[in-house]
Amino acid sequence: MGSMIELNDTLQITKEQGFPEELNYEKHKLHPYKAEDFKDKIFEFKNKPNIRNYHMPPVRNFLVENTNGKWLYWGLIHILEVKHDYINKTTSGKYKIIYINTPEEMIQAHNLIDRNEQTRYEF
């Protein structure tokens, strides 16, 4: 018997799972956020389906907002803590923002990183 370990480089979450309420794309277009705006803030995510592992600092992970199956690439984070619920097969944890994409970078990010037409966010 064995087990498989999958390492994720993307934390793709919904508002319900812990995507920061403070980040709003329409506001970001008008007055872009910077990582410094959140330098002392620790965010939490919860109940991400399946058991997941993420890159540890100083290696970055991508932060992606999932809205109705469409992915918006917000920037880079460090995962600080991960908790696995083996009964319910979910992953929860904590993270901090280390870089926020400019609105222009957000538009290009999907083309550079993802390219999955089914998850493309429409600007």
C-alpha cells in the first residue's frame, strides 16, 4: 500500500472558503491595492475539498478568487498553516499576501499561467 502526495501551487477559493472580503476587483481597478496594505494581516481558508498540500515559504503560491467557476488571479501568497480533516477530506489553513497583481497583470495572468478556457474570468 502507498499514498500519493500532491503539491499545489494555487490556492483557489471562493468567498465562502475564505477569499478576502477586502479584495474587490471593481475597487481594485479604481484604486489598486498593494501587498503592503495587508502586510500584517493573516487570512484563513476553510473546507477546501480534498486533502491538499502547498508550497512552503519562501516559495510562493498563487491566490485565485473562484467566482461561479471563473478564476481571477489576484497575486501571490505564502501558506502559513495547513490543517487536514481526514474524515471529511477537506483542507483548511492560513496565508498571507505577499504580492497583489495590478489590474493589467490580472488580465494577463490567465493567459500566462492557466489557459483553461472553462475557468477564464471575463473582464
